[in-house]
Amino acid sequence: MRSNLHNPVYQDFLRRLVEYRKDRNISQVSVSARLGKEQSHLSKSERGERRIDAIELVQIARAMDVPPSDLLALAEAAIDAAKIK
């Protein structure tokens, strides 16, 4: 069975998350600083080297000053694109 980190739907979600952040001109450095983490921590998350859990997703949303529902919608869009119920 394929690892959750390498699941195509999860990889699509990460791609959408990075695009969302970049579209708003928010740097990894600024998000990481607000999270109290090293920039490499967020970079590893966005590259799929470490999994983002639900609590961390909310924390990332708050660090980006966006509603958590916006980031959850990215996950839903990735699922919908894969035609998964």
C-alpha cells in the first residue's frame, strides 16, 4: 500500500497549499516565524517529507491570517479532482 505522504491526492493538496500561499505573497519564512518553527519545518511539510495533521493545518491557516476553512477547501478540491467520495 502506498504511503500517505506519497498519496497522489495528498501531493495534490500540498501543491494547492503552496500555490495558495504564494498567490497571497506569503513567504515560508513569515509563516514559520508565526508558527515558532524553523523555515525548514514548513518546507518539509510542503514537500511532503512530513505529514500535516488537522491541528497543524489550523495553525498554518492562523499564521497566514486566513480562515482554516480555506485550507480545508484545498483538501476537498484535491479529493474532488481525484473523483474520490
